[in-house]
Amino acid sequence: MTAKPLASILAIVALVAGCGGNDAGSANRIVVFNAGSLAIPIRVALDSFAAREHVTIAQENAGSLETARKLTELGHVPDVIALADYEVFPHYLMPDQVEWYMDFARNRMVLAYTRQSRFADEITSDNWWKVVQRPGVQVGRSDPNLDPNGYRTLLTMQLAEKHYGVPALSDSLLAHAPDNNVRPKEADLVGLVQAGEMDYIWSYESLASAAGLKMVRLPAAIDLSSPADSAAYASVQVRVRGRTPGDSVTFRGQPIIYALSIPKRAPHMALAERFVAYLMSDEGKRLMRATGLDVLDAPIVVGSGVPDAVAAAASPTARADSGAQ
Amino acid sequence: MTYAAAAAVLPRSRSSHRVASVVAALLASLFLLFLFAPIVRLVVSGGAGGVTRLFTDSELRGALWLTAVTATSATLLGVLGGTPLAYLLARRAFRGRAVVAALIDLPLLIPHPVAGIALLLVLGRESAVGSALLQAGIRVAGSPVGIVCAMLFVSAPLYVSAAREAFARVDPRYEAVGRTLGDPAWRVFRRVTLPLSLRGLIAAGVVMWARAVSEFGAIVILTYNPKVVSVLSYDRFTGFGLHEALPVAAALTILALIPLTLLRALRPESGAGVAP
């Protein structure tokens, strides 16, 4: 009788001991952390890659900053990390976690909605800023302190004020997307617009398209999509919370560029290199584009120590002026 | 028959008893260690910072206050609606009782973000209930009402099952005596059933309240701003990192200890049910 509880204790202890440091548990597994807005494009490419390599996949979707925190604060290191804002790499992850990053896709700000949204039949690329200010229209946005989409929304509002030449338009647009319509990240808003709780949400083209939402395309001068408009984007800025309470950082407008990297301590380095090379292959690009992601024809690598397999897939060039300053 | 009595009638050697006690003690210690080590570690790491921030951080104070108000409201609503239901489930044999009893546990089973979405579909402004509430000036999403709804949904089942057990433990013969003395059902409940089950009901309420305080997943779907403490700690973790999230979590842990201890102390610990 007494042998049984003893055996279960031993089993529990063994189990607990076995839980430690299982990050590298299976050699046949690829772990990817990515921004919420990359969930679907990365997933599609991962599924295809996993089938051909006979590996299993572990994908974690979270906000770009939250994802960076998983590495820096929690010590969870994936094989590949892909973020919605390339600036997170130099600001938070270099040089401790990664030595290089690769710009691989771009995106644009849109207003996403459904057929049920109020005034869905009337809204256009020209009148959107009037429609979202009508009484009873609920507009959602993500948290500017946590999510790049959140502060990009504020930048877009400012650019709209300049573009349309309407004084105080930015403040008024913000007042029509009040704090209680804010959620942590833009992916959290999709369910709310689908459930009809919001009529319009500030989002990315890739996300709206992958989720099957309708969208208002905004003029290139305000949607942060066009590298050619970098200088105009950089004329607006927004101040959000910094790295410590009371601290603040200023973000200037710049084109939305997605970047990825392989952490220095990636548990399955060789597999990670093959996956990134696959992402940048014609097939990988085609799969991601089919989900609505605007993949760059020529990815741009920044930093040093890029693995050969990745360098061969991309052709490293010096970074063009990002327009950030 | 108590465990001790059962053990006494079983023919067993002294040494096997001793081994059993040692094993039981070892298991219990391991288990307690598992439960308390993370909490102790949390309070040690963030406790001092947490207490300091209670005075300096108005956002934290606001979140603690909001958490206390919403969790208490949710618990009161749970007690109001859950007590009659628990009584019916414990005392009345009605058609479909087993089904209702099983359904009650369902909210515990549903992943919490899914619970938030389900609530949104029923209480959102496009729903019948939600639009009626909106007419009355109450929007569920993005307001404290949404927080209370999320807390109520995920924690009320705990209250109902514990309250049902508390009622079931009351000997029906006492209630029968009350009725034979001519008391109406309500008076029997108030004078006999309620006092005898009160300890269990309070314990059920405490568990529900604690579960409501800890809720995150369903709340963040419905209401991100204004922030309760669970949401604030997530926000601090994402925005600033571990060193800013720890004090928030520690402050909640320390403060939550006060009502938990008080309510447990309120219960008359008669020692009933403990083998000598």
C-alpha cells in the first residue's frame, strides 16, 4: 500500500525536474514568436514548411513589445522572432538577444469594418473622416503605449489633419475613438468589430484582409505605407510611455516595415535558418502574399553576423534612410 | 464513519501506519511548497515596491479600488442569484436537475477569452439585451459593467457548487421539524437552513470573490480601460517589463490577504469534522 504514494512522489519529482529547461526539448520542433498581425501569414508558411521538413511547430502570437519582453524578461527564446515594427529590434533586442534583423514586409494603416457597421454603404476613401465622427459610430483602436498600431493610429490622425487641411481634425478623430474603445493590440479589435461592438477599427491592411474584413483604403500620404513619403510621415510625431514609468518616448511617422530575426540563443538554429530562407523563397513569399501581407521583393538586412543561409536568401544591402530622423 | 475510525478497525501494523504518516506529511509539504513558493517569491521580490507604490502610484490605487468594487459587486450578484439556485439544486428533485447541475460548471470549462467573446455576443450593443441597456445609457463593453459581467460569469459557478454542498450538508430533518411547527418555507430557510449552512456559504462567497479578483482573460475582451489590477499588471509587464509588473502583483496579493483573512476569521471554527 505504502509503496504507491512513494512511487507517485517520485513520479511527481521526476516530472517537475523534467520540466526545467525543456525549451530545446524536441529537436524536431520550430518555435516562432510573432506579432499578432503576422499570425496568419507566418502560420501559412510554417504549415507548409513543417510538412516538407517533417517538423512540428509552436507559434506564439502577441503584441510586438510583449513578444520582445518574452525574450528579455522571461528568458523564453524562440527560433524565429518576427515583429510588426523593425525599431523594436534596435530598441529592445540588440545586441543582447539578436545581432541582425531583416526587413521583409510592409503594411499600411486602414479602417476595417464589416457589412453591418453603421454607414458601411456610405464610407469611402474620401469621406471616411466625416463618417467616423457621426453620432453613434464606435471606432476602436489599440493601446499606443503597448502596440505600434496604437501609436501609428495617432500618427495617421495627425497626417489626416494635414492632408485634409481641417483644423483640430486629429483631436476630434481621437475623441471619437475614446479610451474605453481601446484594447491592448490591434488583433484584439477584430473580434469586437465582427461582433458589432465597434463599427470601425484602426488596423493593418494585412490583418483586415486575413480576417476577411472590409476596409477603407486611405490616401498614401497618410497610411504610412509608402517609403517615398517618408519625409512627409516624419513631419508628425507622437509621445508615448517610455521604458520606465514617468518616462516617455517620441515616435515619428515612418513607413510600416516588418522585420524578423533569429535570436543568438535560438534552440534550433539550423532549422531556424532553413525556415527564414524558406520564407524568403518564391514559394514562401507567394504563400504570405496570398494572406494579404505585402512582402518586400528584396528584403533588407541590418546588423552583422547574418547566417549564410539567410544571407543567400536575401541580398544584404545597406539600409536606405528610414526617414526616422 | 471518519477516516480515523475506519483506520482503527482495519488490521494494520504500527510501522505501516508510521510510513503512511510520513508519506502523507511529505506529500502535503511538497504540495504546500508548490502553492506558496511562487507567492512568497512574488511578495519578496515586489512587496516593498508594491507597498511604496500604494502611496505614489495613483493608477495602481485606482485599479485596486476598481477591482475591489467590481469583484464585490459580482460576488453580491452571484450570492443573490446563486443562493436560490444552489438551494433548489440541493433540496428539490425536479426534471433536468442533473442537466442544470452539469451546465452550471460549463463557464469554468470555457477558456476565458472565449467567455469574453461569448458575453460580448449576448451583451454587446448589437444584441437584444445590450441594445436595451444602451437605451438606458449603460454600455457593457468598455465600462465597469463589462468587468462585473466577466467576473460574474467565470466565478459564479464556484459559488453555486460550494453553496449547493453547504445546503446539502444541512440535515433535512431539522427543516422538517421547522415545517411541522407550522413555519412557512421562507421562515424555515431563514431560521434553520441559513444559520446551519452559513459557514459554507461564506466560504463559497470568499472563493468566488477571490476568483473574480484574479480574472483577466474575459475582462480584457470586454473592458481594457478602466483597468482592473490584473489588466494593469499585464499592461505594466508588456510596457515596462517584469520589474514594474512585480510590485503591482505583489500589492494585489498583500491587499487581498486582508479580506480573505478577515472572512475566514469570521467563520466560527468549531473544529467540527476534524478527527480527534
